[in-house]
Amino acid sequence: MICKPDRKVIYSSCQWSAIQEEGQLNAMVAEKVTVVASKRIETTA
């Protein structure tokens, strides 16, 4: 689920597509996760 100020976006039946990681040793790491969803529902908040 992604919450935005004026709406919510709900994804279902998701599968991992890719995971990437970037960072230095002994430092914080940034991760990028890509998923594929078979259904998307958008509702007002």
C-alpha cells in the first residue's frame, strides 16, 4: 500500500522482480525493490 495525502494505492498479488543495493562498507545502504502486481486499486483517503 502506498499512502498519499489525498488517496491510497493498494497493490495485490505482488511478486519480486528485482532487488538492487548500493552503498559503502560500514555505511548506510540504499535498496531499490521492483515488484510486479497483478491488481491495483486506488481509493480516496
